[in-house]
Amino acid sequence: MKKLHVITIYLLLIGGSGMAQMRISDKPASSTLASTTLNANSLLELESSTRALLLPRLTQTQIDAMQGVPAGMLVYNSTTNLLNIRSNTGWVTLAQAANAASATNPWSSSGTVAYTNQTVGIGINNPFSRLANTSANTLDSQGFGANPESLSWRATQPGYAGVFQNSGTLTNNNGLLVKVTASNSTALEVGQGTQGANATPLLVVKSNGRVGIGTNNPFSQLANNSGNTTGTDGNGGNSGSFSWSVTQPGYAGQIYNGGTSASSNGLVVKVNSNSATAFDVAQGAQNGAATPLLTVKSSGRVGIGTSTPQSPLDVIGTISASTLNVNGTISTGTLDVNGVISAGTLGVNGAISASTLGVNGAISTGTLSASGAISASSLDVNGIISASTLNVNGTISAGAFNMGIQYIYEDYTQQAGYIFKYVKTCPSGTKVIGGGGGHRDLNTAADDIVVNYTGPDPVNANAWAVIVKNIGTSDRGVRAYVICAKVQ
């Protein structure tokens, strides 16, 4: 025979306030449980030691079809086997699946899992954001941090704070996706610093595609600074440039290829325009006027000391080399070569110095000095020519001409009333180019010396002869000299 359980309903009217409390119990009124005083804060109490509350069981479709659902309504979702409660923004899951493997907390068997205000804390009961194991914010280099919907994670143990591994082998087994909608935001930042302080930027990826290393405001596609660097023509980088700036001692950039094959090259610089600058080395402030040092134009012209070369090699200043061989024109301010100069035409607005100078054309310069041979079709020097050997198949024009010149003289005592011939000969390997003679001392006694002849010696073509007469009454000092040079 079935036993009929009597459910006792207690209704307690409270004073004259019109308020009531209700208890539903399957216990006899005389039992300890049934006689327990109602909690003053409760409106309805359920009392049983063998039964429980069974909520309405609705499918997901039925739940979604409900209209005007008030916040706080509780149902059992028979589709997901989860409890749902209605919030101001929609249905929220309250519990784990009824068929969970264990009633033990599946997140942490010894830690804390808290769910409050639509946030989940792991290891804490006051999570900072939607899913967090910390209650504090973490700031980037600009002072921005997480928001209430963020994932906030903090670690203090050795090792990485986060690890992502995709062990798949397909082409779409990717690693990590970071995506932003705004075009002027930061997509990714790696920084250094304490949790609540502004970080020092290490690696920053902006939503416009620019990547900053050590800066949160990269000037261009890949940069470690936020400023532009201008060249000698006043032009700087663009949004697609590589921009790098350093302030420490040492080189700003190094490129090394340790390979040993024929294609183990160093650096390629290539431009498509035929009127642009391919390479510009200059001195000056980052975004200020620059002094040109080395310029390579896309036309093939190279400028040293100038950003606008007018010839294949245009040098403003001094050229110094062991050997210089140019199949064309050399135009420079000063040319100093410790070796051989060979060119089609040589025009120097300054000095030329070389051990050997061979020009299949004209030489035009301010000063020409060679320790060896000079050879040219014509020679035009507005200054001094100095060389061991000078061979010009044409015209020589110079302000001063010095080709191993020697000045040889000798002093004599000329007796009164006598006439003498003095001859001075050039050393072997030289030719006489001039000479002279007369009274040795520049005083009134010079009136006693009369020069009858001064010129090449008729007997020796490589000597100079001077014939003088002392018409005075006292002996006088006279000098005879010859000028010799290494000329052919």
C-alpha cells in the first residue's frame, strides 16, 4: 500500500503590514525541521530531507522563443543540461553539465574559481576583467590597459607567461591570431616593466601595418624611432621605408655575409627612377640640413663632397690614391696620387701630385708635381710644374716651370784693368736653360765691371759663358752662374 505524504503549508501573516512568508514542507508539524522559525528575509522556504526543487525543463528552442522574460527567471536547459538564469542582457549559464565527470571543481581542485558580474576569476575572487587570474590592470607603454571584456593573465613563476602550440600539420594549423578593427590602434605590444606602470616598448605592431622596435610610434613600415631622416636633397623616408636611428657609440648598421660562394654578396640598393638618388651618405642632424659626403645617382654619377655630380666621378676636395686610371675625364679640386695617374683628360682646379702622370690628352691644373715622368699632348698649368721628366707632344704653358732645376755659380776676383771669360757647365743628365754673371756685390763698385758677353758657351753647348772687364783701379769680385734642368 502506498503511503500518503501530507505536505504542510505554513502561512505567516506579519502584523498589519500585509506581508506574508510561506514554507512548504513534507515534514510533520511536530518535527524539529518543520518547527524551525522562518528566516525573516525569506518569502518562500522549501523544507525536505528527501526531495528537491524541480525547475521547469525547457529546450534551447523553447527558451529562445520566450518573450518579455524578466531578469532573474531560472530554468533548466534540457538541450545543454545546464541551469540558465535570465540577466538584463540575456540568458546566462549557472552550472556545469549534469553529467560532468566529477562534482569536484573542474577548473582547479585546490584553487578558487569566482563568477561575478560576468567575470571569471581563476585563483582569485575579484577578477579584473572577463577572464583573469589577477585583480590588477597591466599597462602598455602609453598607459593603456585591459578593459572589462579582456583576458588578463599574470604569472610570477619562471618560464613563459603564455604558451600556444598547434601540433597540426595542415596549412591552416596556425598559431595565434590578433585582430583589431580600428585603423589607428595598437594590434600587438611587447614591453618591459612592472604590471601597473607604463611599459618600455620592445616590439609594437600598429593597426596601420607599421612595426616599431623600441618605440610605440614607428615612423615607417619598420622603425625604431618616430622621426624622419632627411638626405642632402631634403627628402626623407616614406611610410614603407626602413627607418633606424641610434645614439650609442659604434656603427648604426652592420651587414655581414659569411658565405664563401660567388653569390655571397653584401648589399643591393636598387631604384627604378633614372633621376633619383640611389645612395646618399651625409653628415648632419637626423631631420636637418646635411653635408654631402658620398652620393650615387641613378644616372651612374658619383659625387664626393657634392650631391649633384656633373660627371661620372665628381670630387670636391682632394683625391689621394696609389694608382688612378680613368678612361675619360678627371675633374677635381686637388689630385694627390702616390703612384700612377692615367686618364684621357685631366682637369684639376688645384694641385696635381703623382709619381707618374700619363694623360692621353690635355692636362690643365693649378700646380703640377710629379716625382717621375709627366706625359701629355698639351700642358697648361697656372702655377708650378715640377717633374723628373716632362714629355709633352704639344704646347707647355705654365706660370713657373721647375724640372729638376739646378742653380750653379762661382765667385772670382777680377784684377783691375783685365778682361776675363768665365764658363760654368751643367752636370751630366741636365741641360743648360740659362745663366749670367757680373759684379758680385750690389754697390757703387759695380760701375767698374763691364759685361761684354753672357750666353751659351760657343765651345760647349751645355755650358754658359760670361766675359767681363774690370775698368777700375782696384780688384773687384765677380760671379758667373748657369741654370740647369732635367729636360729633353
